[in-house]
Amino acid sequence: MANTTLTADIIAKEAVMILDNELVLAKKVFRGYESEFDKKVNGYEVGETISIRKPTDFTVRTNATMAVQDVVEGKTTITVDQRRGVDFEFTSQDLTLKIGDLSERVIKPAMVQLANSVDTFLAGMYASVPNWVGTPGQLINSFSDFYAGKERLMEYAVPTDSLASVLSPADEAAMLGSQTALYIQNAASGAYRNGSLGTIGGVDTSMSQNILTHTVGVATGTPLVNGGTQGVTYDAVKDTGTQSLVTKGWTNSTTGILKKGDVITIAGVYAVNPVTKAKLPFLKQFVVKADADSGASTGPATLTISPPIIASGAFQTVSAVPAADAPITVMGTGGASYRQNMMFHKNAFALVTVPLVSPPGAVDVARQSYKGINVRVIPVYDGVNDKSAWRLDILFGGRAIDPRLATRHSGNA
């Protein structure tokens, strides 16, 4: 059978299917916001944004007297501001190969790199997640270690459908080793013969080399809350989901006493069930949203934290506002690095991919969509050397929409 001269359209179709096949995290997060963007004929520009309403909440009255509550809705946004691309070169002879030959030699390696880039972007959303179960630095190497992640999500009333877990290679290996010793015909066979974790405890579990490593800030000193009454109202923070917390007692440092993504707890400040508002048996965890330095001998530092400290009402997050001089504990050891496994409901994170514009003046532009993934391919011909340079681009955006629905995950000693 004669070879077919490959066109931009054929290459785009092959590229987008390979890209989808190589994605891991991107398949486990919410993808429904693409429909919120207008269906433009010519595609999208970098920087286009949609607003997303946050769910409201209410308190329950306990008597027959009507008590009308205000409907307070916050909002967040997703901006399609992430450009990724891979560029390569074909000779005219290359373009007469079978698509299968070209796919293995060029397109698949390029798409593997592109998929890793998208998944790494999503893995970076750990820095918005305040929950962290286990002991940082310990591998997840038993069912009880693994299920602690789901237990934490259930304590926070997270729906148990559409739960996913993504583990680092080391944690996957540790879990596989724990399963091969079990006499459970199907589970042990999958672990031992195929190196597959599959579904564990109702959680769709995968491995990704793109799980990131977080390095804790210096975190030295004896940190304390600097002054009481540092709670806020939901109405004041409904769009940002953050607040400032004034602290003291850190060792003087201008090199990052805490880093974005660090997790802290405050003595006496416990988590609450988001539905019943009942006090839970563990301290509330807060994530630091921006690098923070301390200064002077008393080590003051103002932290930007999430979630905000709300001690009452429909949007209550904690059992009580922290007392003045309440001790602060940082998760992990200062300066140490830890892999950021995550377990989450798909609605915790969102990914949006949209078609790029077909640039004026560009010839033979191909744009293809497959399962919500959009790829654009443009050839640029060099007539002197009879070569074609090909650029392959994607445009996407993403955000941690509801970090309450996720937890970072380590094992236990």
C-alpha cells in the first residue's frame, strides 16, 4: 500500500490522541468548565478568564420560628494563561512515511513531554491544599496508611464518589510491596504480576513521576499567634479565601521563614465538620499562600493563610479563634523536602483546555480536539533546505477550585 503524504491535520489528529493517552492527573480533575467559555470560531487568546461561583452554605434552625439567612456567594476565576508547545523539524522525505512510523519516532516523544508538563502544572496545585495526613517523609506502605487519606476526606464530608489518589514512584512501590503479601486473589495478582494498584478502598489510584517535592521554609524559633481576635467573617474573604495571621517568635530570617505551600496548625484551634459544624478530633490545618520572612529579635511575621479562620455561622471553618500567644506548629522539618502525594475528589481541581487561534497569515493550520484536549499544529516551510519546521501548541488553564476536597498524603512511621 502506498504511503500517504502526511499533512498538518493528520499529524494533529495523531498528536492529540497520544497526548490524551499520556496524561494522568489531567484525567482525574474536573473538566466541565470548558463549556463556560464561548464557542469561538477562531479560537482563544491567552488571558481569557471565566468566573466561577463558590457554593453557598446555611445553618439549620432548631425551632418553628422562621429565620431568613442571606445568600452569600463567593467567586473565583480560571484564566487560560498556560502556553505549552513542542517544536520539531521534518524533511519532505519524513512526511512520506507512514503515520505509525512518524508517531513512534517523533510525535510520541514530543507528546510525552507535553503531557508531563500539563500534569506537573496540576501537581503544583498541592500548594493550595491545607490538609496533610501522615508523617512527612514516610512512605505509604500499608492499607492503613493509604486509607488515612480517605478517612480525612470523609471527616470533612467529602463525597466518596470520584475519589482519586496519585502517588510518587516510591510510594507506589511501597504500596505494591504491601499488597503482594496479601492473599486476595485479584488485588495481589494485579500488584505482583502487573505492577498495578488500581482501585484501593474505593479510590482510583495511579502513579505519576510528576508528583512534586515541597521544601519547607526555615521554620525555626518558637512561633506564636501575635494577639487574639484574629478571626474573620466569610463575607470579608468570600472571593479570596485567605486572611492575614499576625505571628511572632520566629528566628530572625529574611530567607523565607515559611514558604508558599507550608502547612501549619495552631494550638486549640480544631477542625469542624463543614456540614454539622461539630468539632473534630484533630487540629485545623492551614496552608501558607505566600512566602513569609521574619525580622527583628522577636521574629514577627504576617502570614497569608487559607482557609480563613471563621469561628461561627454557615461557613464556620474552626472550633475557635486562636488565643493570643497560642503556639504554632509547622508540618515537617524546616528546610526538609517531601513528596506531595495527593488524594482528592475530582471537583477539588479544574482544568480547561481551549483551541488556540488560527493566526492570520499562517498556512495549513490544523486544530484537533479529542476528549476535551485541544492541539494546534502549524508547519513553517524552509524552501532552501526542503524542510518543514512544525510547531505544536496547547493553551490551557487550571485552578484549585475547592481545596477542602483534597489532602496531601504521607505514610506513618
